[in-house]
Amino acid sequence: MSTDVAIIGLGIHPFGRTPDKTGLQQCAIAVSDALKEANVAWNDVDFAFGGSTDAGNADTLVSELGLTGIPFMNVANGCATGGSALAAACNTIRSGAGKLGLVCGFDKHARGAFKVNPKEWGLGNWYGEEGFALTTQFFAMKIQRYMHDYGITEMTLARVAEKAFRNGALNPNAWRKTPISIDEILTSQMVNDPLRKYMFCSPSEGAVALLVCPASDAEKYTKTPIFVASCLMRTRRFGTLEVFSPSKAIEDQKTVTQDASKAAYEEAGIGPGDIDVAQIQDTESGAEIMHMAENGLCEDGEQEHMLAQGETDLDGKLPINTDGGCIANGEPIGASGLRQVHELCLQLRGTAGSRQVKASPKTGYAQVYGAPGVSGVTILNS
Amino acid sequence: MPNQKPVDANLFDWPASSPRLWGSRCALCGNVSFPVAQRCSRCSHDEQDRFHLSTEGILWSWTVQRFPPASPPFPPSDGNPFEPFTLGYVELPGEVRVISRLFYNAQQTPHIGQNLKLAFEQLYCDADGTEIIGYGFTPHGDTK
């Protein structure tokens, strides 16, 4: 790539429930923190990309931050909103069209499962009347088949959730900060077989902001820039099983995450063996397990012994979802992907506090997945 | 006999002597779509031939919906307690895997690879008493 891009400022508003603040207000706080970190003023920012699903138009943030006249583009890509915003900002820097950009994502969802209007997803109303308009069912049916094909057990589903809550307990910005035992997880209410209550993330609230600039400018702003080795998103191809699919071809194809992952490794010029720490979409336990393989971090079926041996723990060979992931943070759709990037930056800077992974990580990997079959991957270097 | 109608007239004919799901086959590449498509999702060709999908299939994956889906689009409860329901993807050999309700009696449990046949049940009654009919699959034959 022509111009390398650096992340030089970070801000996050804690995830969870914040009844006294709108999503936009939470985002304005995250932006202020990112500006302070980089020691710049809002007036210095010359472009912005941002998005939310349920909490308003990102470009109205200018009312909170100041009416400086910059181009501010709204991004709406479901769970890949943050990743898409970062990708667009990187391209803006690389093209020379901007020198200091804001990337932000925020959301504020009502309690309970996401309410889905089938028509917004290109489906007839019958899809909802039959009872199929739920994202949770898709994840359940995908892992059900995966467990059948690759010998993954319910215990491994529980281990993923147990790790998420354990890591969340070390993260001051997490929503769920109380560890939950394997036994409690395995006896919690069944929601969509084989997935139980404590294996799922829930819609929540939160905001994340990042500042980006050309790598050559980074030292003006920070001693610890993090460099973007790759940032891209892909949509699904024919033959894969995705959220909100009335049917699926009998021939199986590589998933959208496999496609995005392969492209990202190629862009970064590295392979899965170079990854030191990863944040991957864990809408529920099964998603983390399947995404480990889809992102090339293991072979199908290896997750069973990797989880049993703690290989994805903070002190393991390949720590995954070190901030507690979606399971401990909940999922504010617009903010979720940037939360992963924020956590990777902390880990690569070596400032993740009590959840800092052991060996000084050099390369981090983030992946989001969402309806109707989009996946975004970001690879960062210290 | 109360009035009945299909949950969507493009999915299957109802009432009908032997109702079947409608699918479409791409005139260029032969790919099968459900529901009927205007354009092929594999090759983008826009000539699609409507045909009746197989009434028999095998269970590819499944789950149970144990909490009430949001209404709308799910039919209102009308004060009745929510009954969990089973659903899955059913592979129609040589055609396509379709999402479907799974109708089981108390003695039957879902398992991947199970033989299934097409069935229809009332999903709900609309405001004027019309019974809305949905499609599903139910075990048959050599089920373990």
C-alpha cells in the first residue's frame, strides 16, 4: 500500500447500560478522550467516518463537538460498521485526501434480542411469521452442524463463555465484570439449542473513537503509534450459510470471514502464524469457535483441545478476546468492531493493565461478522 | 370449515390437493433457489423457471426457539403462552437446503441426517378468523 496509516489516539465510553446518556453523547465522550490522547483539538481533525444502527446519525456529532465544516460520512454496515469506517478512513489517508481523521462507532439498543423487520433484509414478511427472523437461530444452527461435523462438545462452548467473563472481570470498560463458572454456564437456560443464556452476548450500549493519520506524521502525536497493516471488509459469496438465509445451496463455499481473512493476510503480507493476539466475533460461544478456524488461527476441530488447554487464555499461546469480547461487553452494533481495534491497540502498546498478554505482542488481528453476511478484518502492528 | 390461506402465496399453493413448496431453477446454470428468485444468486442470470421442490429431505441442522420472537413480525400471542418450536435447514437432495419449521410429536427428537417429509400447520389465526398456514417438515420412514 502507498501510505501507511497509524492509529494515534484512542477513546472509549464504557459498554453496558448508560441510561443517562444518549448514544451520541457517549460517542462525544469517546471522541474527546481520543483527542486528548493525541493532544489535538477537534479543529485539527479534517475528516471523519462513523456510524450507529439505533442511536442516530454519526455526522450529527458535529453538534456536540463543534461545527468545523469537515466532511463527515455516515457508515451503516451492521456489525461491520466500525471496520468499514476504519477501512474508509485508511483509504482517505492513503489517497492523500485527509491528514487527520476520526473514526467512531456507537450504539444504544433496547433490551432483548434485536427486533428484525424482514423487509429491511430483503425477505418477505412470512419469514418473520414462521418465526425465523432471529439472528440467534442462525448462530445456533451453524454451530449445531459444526459440532456434528468436527466433534466440538458443549463443554468447549462453556469454556469460551467462561473465558469471556474471566477476561471481562479484568476490563474496567466491560459490561459483565463477574466471572461465571463452567457449571453455571452449562446449567443456564437453554435459549437456542445448543446455546444457553450465558453463551450469548446481548445488545448493549457503548462508543469507541480512534484518530488516524499517515504513519509519517505519527510521532507528532504519540510515542506509541499502532500501524494498520490491513483493514477491509467483504460480503458473502454464493453457497455460504449466513444470517437471514431462507435457503442455502447444497455446495459449500468458503465463508465470508474466510474470504475477508485471506484478503487481509495477503494485504498485510503475513500469515496466521504471525498473529500474537486476536479479537474475533463472539456473538455467542459457537461463533468464537468457528471464527478461530475461519480466520486461519487453527484447523477445524482443534478448538476442542485448544480451549481445554487454555491456549486462548490471556497467558496462552494465542490469546483471543482479551477484553471479554462481545459476550462480556455486549454488542452495541456500531461500536463493536472498533472495540476490538481499541483493545488490540492497548495490547500492542503494552498498556492493557491486568489483562495484558504475556509476551510483548507485535501483531494483532480483529474480525467482525454480521447480518446479512458481512465480515471485516483488521490487522495491526506495533 | 374456517377460511385458510398460506402465510405467503408465493411459497406454496393453499388450499391444494397435494401442496408443495415453490422453488426456481436457473435457466443458465441450473442453480435452485428458495423462495422463487428473479435472478440467480450463483451466476446472476435473470431467467428463472418456477417448479415444485421435493417433498422429502434430510435434516441438515436444527435448533429450538425457546423464547418468543418479537411481534411483529411474529404473530401476536393473543394471551396464549408461548410454545417453543423447532426449526432447521432441510436438504432437498439435488436441489437446495431450505429453512423450515420442524413438526415433532412428543416421542420424536431432531437429529442431523434424519429423513423428513413436507407438512403444513396453522401458524396463527388473523383478526377475521382466517387460519394462516405455514410450511414445515416432519420425520418419516426410517428415523432412529
